[in-house]
Amino acid sequence: MGSEYYETLEINRNATDADIKKAYRRLALKFHPSSNREAGASERFRELGEAYDVLSDPFVCNNVCVTARKKATYDKFGDEGLKSGIPPEFGSGGAWSSKYVYHCNPEKTFRQFFGGDNPFADFFTNDAPLQFGGLQPGVVKTQDSHIERELHLSLDDLFHGCTKKIKISRRVMNEDGYTSSIKDKILSIDVKPGWKEGTRIIFSKEGDQGPNSIPADIVFIVRQKSHPLFVRQQDDLFYKAQISLEMALTGFSVDVETLDGRLLSIPINDIVHPGYKKVVTGEGMPLSQDLSQRGNLIIIFDIQFPERLSTERKNLIKQALAFKY
């Protein structure tokens, strides 16, 4: 769309989620093709749909930010970053990097916002506050498609478990059954020790309310942040130790600080050859289905070879290794 989404919705960049919804509600009804036959109304309606699709539904939570990816990307990188993808240097660690393409169906956006196939059958506008006329006889309510949001958690959060509080803004029907308003709600997620990447937490019917639709479920999907020391694979933790060639051949001990604050001193008496791994049983992640059990800690080794050797040292090594294995 060329595109300045805030200008399209006639709001400023500090607009709240409630401001965004209010602006879209007013302008979408004004420029909907069924009520506005003026030249350019259809294109304006399409632009409004795209603008709302990008800017709607920000989530803010305590300790972790779960912001709508499209809006966050647009606010930081602009239209080019949104539609071309975030440059690689900004896209590490699971950050958004996909290219945004609007589905070009503003009617779909309109229906999802208001609920029902024919919002005008139930709404009164005429410069008065938007009202809802209730479910018409014979109309069967259908549930809106679920809304997915990512919940980024540290490895420590997933090891110990924690509670995350997330504030959402949503449209709710007022007690009179005709009008609606935007209200905030706090959702609480009890993170269980051992949860894995991709775990889904479902809040049933916590989406926007409408007269002719059942609110959508909100689904949070666990995304694990990277850790400076450990790499997780299922219930196992991998730790990389850098050692010298001398250590690899003669033995040593590896000190590993665990996620629960203990210091493990692990003796390595074997010769560390390429591909060698040391498995420490029961020192990995807790198993979510049985917290008395844990995965393993697996230590892998990065052998640092000397860059150069003097002739004398080469001869000494030859002498030391001049025997049958």
C-alpha cells in the first residue's frame, strides 16, 4: 500500500490498542463497499484492512514481551523491513525475519473484527457509538479462528518453572448486550519444569467478543531462548568444553555449573578422540511428566591443537608415541 499504516488509520504512533481498534471500527464502517459507493472507497477499505492486520492486538506481559510480531517489526524497521524481511544481522536468536504479505481479503479482516458474515445486519452507526443488535433468530454462532502468540522463555525458566503474567486487551460485550468496550485482562501462565519448545498453552474463548461469534481461543507457544552454556535437545543438555591436546591425551577434570547452582567436577580419564562424548546421567532437564527424573548432561569437547611445533618438540612427541597401541 505505499504505506503508512498509522496515517491510514488516522492515528499517531503512540496509539494504544484500544485507539487502533476504535479507528478501524469507525473507518471500516465508513468505507465498506456495501455502504460507500464513492470512487476509491474499495481501495481505501483494502488499505484499512492491511493497516489493521499489521497494527492490531499488541500483547504486553510481565518479565517477557509478547508483542504482535507484525507491529513490532513495522515500528522498528518500517514498511521495507516488514515486507522484505528483517536484515540477517537482526534476525538471530529466533527473531522475526519472515516477509509479510497481506492476504488481500479486507472482508476477512472485517468479519474477524466484527463477527458474523453480515455485520451490518446487527450494527447501528450513523455517527453514534457502535452498537450490537444481538444474535438474529436462526443464526448459528461459529468460533473465530484461534490466535497464536509466542511465549519466549529462558532455559532457567524451563528448568525451574515459573509464573508469567500477560496483559491482553480485547473487545468485550457490555452487560446491556448491545454495546462493547475494550478492556484489559491479565492471563497467568504457570510454566512447568521441563516444558519443551513448542508446548502450547490454550486460553479458551479469551479473544474479542462479538454478537454473532464465539470468541477465539488464545494459544501461547513456548519458544526457548538460547543459553550461553547449554544447548538443549529434548531432555538432554549439551555442554562444550575446550581442552588442549595434552589434556585430551593425558586426562583432566571438567567443572560445570548446573542450572540449579551446583558445581560438578567431572573426571575424564579416557583419551578424548574426535567424536568422544562424556555422558553424566541424571544431570539434564527435569521430565515434565515425572519431575523426579531428569535427562542427561552430555559433554562434548573442542580440542585445541597447537598452531606450530618446534623441531625439538616434534621429536619428543615422536619418541613419546613410538610404541604400539
